[in-house]
Amino acid sequence: MDEQILREIFSEGMPPFREWEEFRTYVLRTYPILIQNARERRLITYSEIANQIGLPFNEWFPLKIGAIVGACSCYEHREGRPLISSIVINGETCRPGNGYWGLPGIPSDLVRRGAIGSVDEGGWTGRHWEFWVNEVNRVFEYWMEMGQI
């Protein structure tokens, strides 16, 4: 992961992270987990990631885990790759969190500005499903190919 790109993502505002080192540490722990799960063609929950990276479950958890996986997707988007956080889902809804629909790379007609960390059952159209499923498959395919090089 190119640290300069990650610094740019951080400087664009990754609340609730005010400290670069904390943000950097969690993103660098998360990124290889996402890649490994993508290579295994496996969805992973926000809670599973948090357990693996040592992120505490406190009042900041929904914001922090959203910012962490969102930063990984922002990074991938800048590198011209599919949104890797597409494979991260809420354990209750089996869908990506609301912050997903505000990431760079989401088609403008699908952008939603829900509260990060909230579980919003409404608002998903067939087009949302289609985009998300397609993006999950693109992530799996990309990282499967990369694993064979």
C-alpha cells in the first residue's frame, strides 16, 4: 500500500480518526485481510475484521470500522481497481454499511448519504443489488488473478 496515497486519503478527512498513526495502523492491518478474503472468494463482516485487527467495540466502533474499510476502497479506487470493501458486510443484514454508498466509484444514481454505522433496511433498489453483486464479483476476480501471478 502506497503510504503517500493513504496520507492523501487521511488528509481528506477520515473522522473519527484525528491521529495519522492510529488510522494508518488499522488500515494497514485491514488491507491484507481484505485481500486474503477476496482471494478466498469470501465475504467478511465488520465485526470479524475488528476482531482480527484489535479494534475495540466502543461508541466509536461503527464510525471507525467504516472509515477503515472505506479508506481501503478509496485506495483501490485511486489505483483503478474494484471497491474492495464491497466484500465487507453487516452481520445482521448481510449488506455493506450505509457509508459504502458514498464511496468514490459508486455511480451517482446510487449514491446514498445514510448515517455511517446505522442499519438502514430501506432504499435498496434492484440497481443497488446489481451494482453491489457485480462489484463483489469484480473484487473476487481481480484478486484471484493477482494471486496467480
